[in-house]
Amino acid sequence: MNLPNMRKEKRRITGEESLEMILNFGKILALTPPYNPELTLFRKIYSTVVLAVITVGVIISTINKRLYRNFISIKIAEHFVLDGSLLIFNYCSITAVTFWKRRQWKELVENLKVIADAEIWSSVVVFIGLQFLGVLTLTFALYTRIDMYGFEYVSRYNVDYLQDYMLYSYNTILYVIARMIFINYKLINKFLWQVLHRTGDCETNCHLKLKQIETHLYLLKDTVDIFNDIFGWPIFFIIVYTTLHILNHFDNIFAASLFPDSEPNPTVKIVIDIGILLLTFEPPL
């Protein structure tokens, strides 16, 4: 964002570079377009392949779970809604990038390039830390459960871990984009305060500077509208899935604590469930 002289210090990482890092990471998971969001045949094929892998994995996983036949009816319904909301989220988020929200994504990326500020680098550091934490937690959970239940567990739940990681990554990307918009609103608020009190760079040429800030306000409003258009439905399915996910893991924690003999290692299972629960309480949500 080209606000007049609001930052004097130099930074090694620019806002555009930070944005490029985030988008290129999201591109690998087919969750965002690249920094230069031109649609290519390869990207269409890549998104389709990712969706096909997830779909086949869900079908195989559901068959291996034997439709949760050992669960009571309400548990079966809960798990079907849980699995369905996660699958719909992935379809909604991936197809939006390449197909039905392609124009909006292109406009959003172009706007973010304009408002990208060097201060966003701190959010990128948080993003990297959250990614490391998420991978570590999910890997530990998968390894421990394989050790507890054997490799049959992998055939039932492997795709669930992939989808959980994609949703987790989507949340962290949402966090960075929302934080970028928030930082620019803070800058505008600071600049308006300078205009009001005639301080800093606003001692002269206040009218010109107000016109500049007006232009940026319109740009931010447009960015927020596009943000809501793109992320509305994905956020809805994230909320549905996260709510059921929390209920399911609380149920697992209580069951393991009340009936410790029913699990091979109840303490480890409780630790894993708590760790996965904590992943749902990251900055975006």
C-alpha cells in the first residue's frame, strides 16, 4: 500500500514477496491460484486430479470403515455429516480457484498486490509456525494411532488426515489474507488521525492525502466484498466441520477417561485428541 511515508525503516522482506510465498504454497494444495493467476490447462488438470484423489480416497475409506456399523444411529449420522462437510469444503474451495470463482480470485490477488505491506511478514512467520505445528501434530497422531490400531487404521482414515491438513492450511491462508486487510485498515486509521491532528506528513497537502486515502478505502471495500464472495461458503463448511469435529473429539476424550480399559493406551489417545482439538483454535477461527 503506497501510503505517504508512513514507514521509514527498511525491511528485507516486502509485502509482495510475502504474498507470493503464501499463494505459491496454496497453489501446491490447489487451494489458491499462483501469484500470477493466469489460468492454464495444467492448473485445470491438476485441480481435477487433486479432487479425484480425494474422492477415491473418501470412497475407499468409507468402504473400509464399513459404514460405521459398530456405531449407534446418532453417531453414524454425526460421522456422515462430518465426512460430507469436509468433502464438500474441499470441492468448494478447489473448484472455486479454477472454475466458478476464477474471476473473483484473480481480482482478489491483484488487489492484494496493491495493499500488500511489509508488516504482513509477521503474519507469514505465524503462518509458517502454524504449518509446522499442524504437520507435527497430525503426523504424531497418525503414527501413534497406527502403533495402537495397526495398519488397518491407515486404510480407514488416511484420506481424513489429508483433508484435515488441507482445511488447516486453508484456515492459515485465510488468516494471512484477513490480517493483510486488517493491517491496511489500521494504517488508514493512523493516517486519518494524523490528518485530524495535523501531525507527521499531514502538516501540509492534507487535501491531496485525503484523496489518496479515499482511493485506498474504495480499494479495501472492493477487496472485502471479493473476500466475502470467495470465502463465504468455504467458511460455512469449516464451521460445520469444526463444530462436529470438536464434539466428536470431546466424546472420544470422555469415553477414553471413563472407560480406560476399552483403549490400548487411553492416556496417549486423550493427548492426541486434545492436540487435534487445539488445531481448531488457531487465529483464523
